[in-house]
Amino acid sequence: MAIHRTEAFVLKTQPLRSSSLIVTFFTPGFGKMKGVAKGVRREKELRGALYELFTRLEIVFYEKTRSDLHLISDAAIVDSNDGLRRRFDTITYASYFCEMVDVLTVVHDRHEPVFDLLDFVFRYLRSIPGSQLTLVFKLKLLNEVGWLPYLAGCFHCRKVQFEEGFFSVSQGALLCPACGRNYTDARSISGEALGALRYYGNHQPEDCIRRRLTPSVEGELTVWLSEFLDFRLPIPLKTTQFIEAVRPVLSDLA
């Protein structure tokens, strides 16, 4: 078995027998991976605290070639991100980001920009509203895993220059005003929302969060992205359903 050392974010944990954990990580060099942390749940054992959600670790693991479940031999905290677990809004949105990465990525499919994206949202979540970060996160994550809708122009006629148009969930693409009327599932998209999409697609996350959106544009993009993900995903994300249930509370905390 090969031995590897890497940094990793904790996405998810689940108990294994009475004393161990199965931990889902996201790493820069190995992508999403799962490992067994043996004995960390024993009484008076403190190592279980290493594997709190959102924690950034440096781990050492034995790679098993015949299994996707590797053996974690050592771990040290790089950044606990403890502040994210102290507030209702930050733990809610951070959990959503983790579930999105877990669902949209494949084990051992390397995506270093996704690791950087997690680092970005975890750093800014304590100072930037989660709803604003969510838009940037979704678009950047969808782009990295190959799910980003076609936004370069009209999917049907390839027209590039238009100030407002439509979006088809089934086609996963933008449509110009003329073509959009031919698709029954096409939702209109305003010029302001289209401009924000194009800006987000061409700029770094740090630049995107500096671009302030009006509540109407933010709401328009949120609905559009939610409908697209609902169409593509086999089942709704648990955290999405939770966010919808507590949205009034999150709005008061923003």
C-alpha cells in the first residue's frame, strides 16, 4: 500500500462500528476520497475532534488499490474553521457547500480548483452573506465539474449579442429572445441577471463577491440555478430543503 500525505477538508463523517469513523474528504491532489479513522470514537479518545465538518487537515493515509476506502494513519489540524460551527447561518451554508461538493464530484476525480473554492467560501462566510456566496459557489463549482449551462450565446441559433433572453432548464442553455419563445420550459432572464452571469463566468471569486447585486437580480439567479439543479440531480439535496425551510431565519441573520 502506498503512503500519501495531503491537505483535506472534511465533507462528511459516518460512524463505523463502535469506535471508528468513515470520513469523506476533499483534497487538492486526490479529489474526493474516503478513509477510515480507526478508534477515534472510543471513550476519552480526543482524536475524533479532528474530523469535525469543515476542518482543514493534513492527513497521512495508506492507499488501498482494491478499495475506495483508505486507511487514515495520522491527521493534524491546519485550520479548524471552528467559527463556522458557532452560528446557525454559517453552519447551514457551510453544510450546503459540503453536500454540493460531495454530490457533484466523483471519488478520485482530481479538481484542485474545487479545493480552492471550498477554502474561499469558508474564509469569507463569516463576513459575506451566505446567499451571495452561494451564487458564486454554484456557478464556479458547476463550471469546474462540467455542469455549467451554455452561457456563451444562444444555444439554438448561436447569436452572441443580446441584452436579455431566456433560459431552458431541459437544454441547460441560454436562448435569445426569438428562440426562447419556441421552448415551453424557457424562463425569461433579465439583462441585469444576464450581465451578472457573464461577469461571474469571466472573473475570479474574489472579484465576483465585490459585485453587488440587487435583491431582485439575486433572487432571479437563485431561482434559475435552483431549477436547473433540481432538474439535473436525481434527488434534492438535504441542505437545500433545510435552507428553504429556515430561509426567514437566515434572512434575519444576514
